[in-house]
Amino acid sequence: MNTFSTYSAQLFSSSSKYVWLEVSVKVEPDTVDAVAETLGRCSYGGVSIQPSETYNDDCDDTNDKEIINHTYKYFEVSAYFEVGTHLTDKIQQLERELWLLGMIARQSGLMVPNPQYRPIEDTNWSTMWRNHYKPIRIGYKLMVIPPWTNIEIGSSEIPVIIDPGQAFGTGAHPSTQLCLQAIEQHIIPGDTVLDIGCGSGILAIGALKLGAAMATGLDTDNDAIHASRQNAITNNVFDRFQLVQGTLDTIKKHQQYRIVVVNILSRTIMQLINNNLANIVANNGLLILSGILAEQSAEIELELSDTGMTLISKTNMTEATPTTCQWVALTYGKEIIERQV
């Protein structure tokens, strides 16, 4: 076991190049929150929680091992401590608190949280997360791939290359996957698509690669517009992708769309519904909503009940974290209402 004392001499020597000490703890889902809180109290810049081992890691297919599977057996909680005069005190405090958690874990028959240490040189924090961003297979056809990953895909799979930058949308979140699955299920070649709160552009780009003729990405955030533009260029769909920085009021008077997809917070969806979101959906069109927790779904459904739209499907997915949040996607249809003559 690599204890803190193993590295203390290296860390504090006059010739040391180490600026940070990474502390990671392998835990089971039942203890990850307690360990993350303990690490976060005295670490630099918060903690990282990443899946460590799945229940089917005995798979022999190398490619399958590189695809995220959402049944996790262990998690790795990591934090970073700045090398300096207070480091020893902080590590001693951390180890005391983890020792107490270990006593509770033993009594409950759980894994004891033993910290592992790794000294690291100064690094680019904005790119460290890339090590944890893996290709993800979504639905029947789509494969979401980070641009720095080299992976072979099947002839029937459609690659969607996404670098989120500072924007939301790597494909790992259940709400994103639920939206892409709904788009894949309902899209018709030649469709027009509006992605409200487009983030990295993943939903609009996925729709375009599945056969949409045109897509519009709408977001208030400049980083999202920039990320969507770059991802559209990377995926060779920029000529069919319009980006608009603004709110629903910016575009809702201009045209209607066959598919409107909204993957943002539930309270923002409520505001959009009250701002006549349904009016921007074309006749015989679809409204796909996610970013909704299971317990928030009823309120959204009630709010849409007076809009003349019909609930077609309601799907759900459990998030791959110890909190086991269940996310919901709602797909509504807008039928043509014939006028009485």
C-alpha cells in the first residue's frame, strides 16, 4: 500500500517537482457520499467521483470494455491536496476521519476506505477529466466518441464526435441518452430539429447524423455556442446547423420545427411551457423533454395537459452514481386539429 509516509520525503525535498498530492479511495456505492464529503473538506477544488469497476468486467471483448456500462460495483473518489506547509496536517486529519469511517464500514460489512496516494507535477486541470471520458453507445446506432479517443466502430454504427469544452453534453448523463434514444426512435429523414439549451450540440448533431435536414441550436451561453460550432464542424454537419444565442423569444416567431428537444432543468422547462413552448412544434411534430427527475415528471405532465399535446412515451434511466437518481424523458405529439367549417 502506498501510504503518505512513502512519498513525504519526495514531496518536501528542496528539488521536488511535485505540486499536488492526489488522494484516491476505492469505495462501494453505500459509502461514496461519506468519503467524498470527508475528502472535500480539506482538498483543493472539490472531489471527483468515477466508476471504478463494473459487474461485468470479465468481458473478453476489448472494445466492449472501453464502452461505459452503467452497472457499477465500485467507485473511486479522488481529491487533490496542494503540497505545502499544511499538507501533513491535512493528511493526518483526513486519515483520522477515514479511520472512523472504516470502523463504521467494518460493522456494516462494507469495504474499508483506504486512501492511496500519488504525487503529481503541476498539470492542466481543464484537461485532466479527459481521462475519464469514454466512448458511449446510445440506442441502436449512435456511438458518442471524444475526439482524442481512437476506437473502431461497427459498420452500422453512427459516430458522434463530441468535445464538450466548457459546455454540458458528453453523452454520459442519462437525460442526454434518453433524448438521443427518443430522437433515434422518432426521427424521419428530412426533419427540422430545434435543440433548446444545446450545450455541446450533441442532440442536434445526433439528429443531423440520423437524417435530419436542418437543426437549430439555441443557448444563452457563449461557451455552449462555441462548443456546438466546433463539434458541428468536426462532424461535418455545420452547413445544416444554425446556432442562435438567446432565449426562446429570439426564435419562436420565425418558424416551427418537426422535432423540438429540451434537455435542461425541470424548472426551466416549466418556464418554457408557460412561454408557449408548444407553439413552436409543427403540426404532427414532437416535443422531447428531459432533464427531469422522476419525482418532477407529474408536474411537467400536468402543465402540458392544457396545451393540446399528447403524451406518446415516458422513458426513464437510473443515473450511474450512488445517489441512484432516476431521470425521465417525455415525448409528446402535436396532432393536426382540423377546423370545423
